[in-house]
Amino acid sequence: MKIKSLFVGMLLALASIQASAHFIVMYTPQTAINRVTDDIPMNIVFTHAFAGGPTMSMGKPQRFYYSKRQGVGTPSEEVDLMPYLEEIQWQTDGGNVSAWEANIPRNVMRSVGDYQIVVEPEPYLESGEGLYIQQFAKVMINVGGVPGNWLETLGLPAEIEALNKPYANWTGAVFRGIVLSDGIPVPYTQVEVEYLNHPLDVENRRFQEQGLINAPHPSLEAQVILTNEAGEFSFAMPKAGWWGFAALSVGPQREHNGMPLSQDAILWVQVTDLPE
């Protein structure tokens, strides 16, 4: 049994290198909202973040919800968002693929505070690499500037705990986090960081063809950093927009349908330029 576990672990270590750049993108135009005056849109696409593709078809998520503290001193509560989730066809150069969108009614997210929005998908078979990928993805929205549960963990199998507010970062700010596996910090594991280089063209359901930046070397497309002995990492974000943080193969489950399984943690952070 130990030999089998070691073999699976070696396969996943190799696969995490080969499968780098897979990201569940959770996109909404603004994560720091003064007041909710309309429905809140959300697009969920499975792609390679910096390159804007290739984009893969995504099955219906197992769960889609937010966690929010309803008042000072009260525990956080989960609110199911699955009723607002709709399958869409996302345009790519190779044809349309399945993606998801939601228009969350304003009365569902109108109170002030922090909303941790989570997508938990079914495992995705990456047949070319001989493994399944399951990413537990989070994005946070704040309403009214009143802090809430942004620093709380949700008990996901693979999770990134934020040590900075993910919605309140000026360009050049250092973002810090802790990689967790079933709530336990994971030391000396790789965290991949990618810039969402091709903005979403939501109206036409595709990524913009032209990237915002051109990386002079492939190694700059995905930054790879290592957690320390406490599972902590930090990264300075040099450009406004969206930055995705992915801790690969950190979840406790290592097999699915008799094949290796990589359970990844994804967290999206929005960065804002200082006003002139």
C-alpha cells in the first residue's frame, strides 16, 4: 500500500509540472463594491490563464455557493448559488466549449461585508496527461467596505487561506497566503501564479485575442514560488487586473476512477491602480 501511495505521489508530482497553467477562472467585474444596485455577474471558465487558452469544457459544478458572516460575532453561513448557474458556450479558436455563468440577484448579496464565493467542480479528466484534475476555486467580494470573514477558512480539501484582503490591493502590493490540505498547512509546496492576460469579452463569451502583456520568456508566463515551513507564501503583484494563485496536488484524495487525481486550490486576487 505504501509503495502504491508513493508511486501515485510521484505521478502527481510529475503531473503538477505538466499540468501547470490549468485554472478555473472566476470572473466578476469588481470585487470591492460600495453598494449593490444590480445583479452580480459571474463567469466560470476552465482555461490557461496567461495564454487565454486552450480552454477546456467544464462539467456542471458539484457546488456553487458563498460563505458570509451575517453579523458581528456570528458564525459564517453558506448560501447556495446553484439555482443561478447556467451553462453557456464559450468561444475558442477550436470551437465552442462548455462554461458557466451566473447573475446573482442583488437581494442575495446586498448586505455589507465579505462574501467568499466558491466553486467545487467534478474531477476533470486530462486524458493527455493521464490524470484527473479537481480545483477548489475561490473569489471574494466585499460590499460597503465593512470587513467580514475574508480571513476565515472554509474547510475545503484544497484551499488557500488569505492573509491579505483579496479585493483590496494596490498595484505592487504583496499578497500573502497559506496553502492548506484539509485545513492543515502544506510546507514546501509549489504555488503557481498567473496573470489573467487576456481579459474576458463577456458579451461575446470569449477571451480577448490580444494579451495585455507579452512575456519575453516562457518562464515569466507562470511564476512558481514555494511555501515555507508553515505553508505560507508571498508574491508582489506588479500590474493591475486579476492574479490567480494555484496550489497544485495538495488535496488529500489522490485517486479517482483508478487514475491519479490532482486536487488543487485556486484563489483569485484583484489588483487596482492608484488613482492619478
